[in-house]
Amino acid sequence: MTGDSDRGPLPFIILAATGQDVRNCINCELCYHKIEGMEITFNEVMQAAARDDLSILKNPILWNCDALLETNLNCMGGIDIPKVIHALREEAEIRGFKF
């Protein structure tokens, strides 16, 4: 299965897989960190997922952020960022976007 599918909107896929509601992202920029290999920040990832922007599934950040995921990221919206990233990775693989 590739690309646009009938799997449903990303916010609901993430919510079902993790219990995390990316629509709670308040874009506070606490997770506004970039490291080498990251083109966008975690808050941009959360915002894209909340908007059901499927292009986030094709972004290399999903596989280039392990070092940052291991840090203690605190989200004011209560979102467990590593859980969301792992759910997005899984969805990308299901849709055939693995890097």
C-alpha cells in the first residue's frame, strides 16, 4: 500500500496507536530543536500531523532524530513526542514511504 490511502486522517491514526492527540500541540516551540540531519523541527512535525499533512510521512526527520528523541523533551501540550514519531514511522512504512 502506498501514498494516499483510506487509512484515515493522521491525527486519528496517531491517537489510536498511541493515545496521543497531536491536535493538542500548541506550537509553543519547546520542542523547536534541530540537529544535523533534521530539516524541520518536532513542533513542525506535530503541526503537520495535526493538519493531516501526509508529506510528513515522506520527511527524513522521522529517521534522523533518534539522538534528539533520547533527550528529555517536555511538551506543554502533554504530547509524548517519541511515541508520535514512532507512530509516524510505522504509518510511513505501511504507506511505503520508508527511507
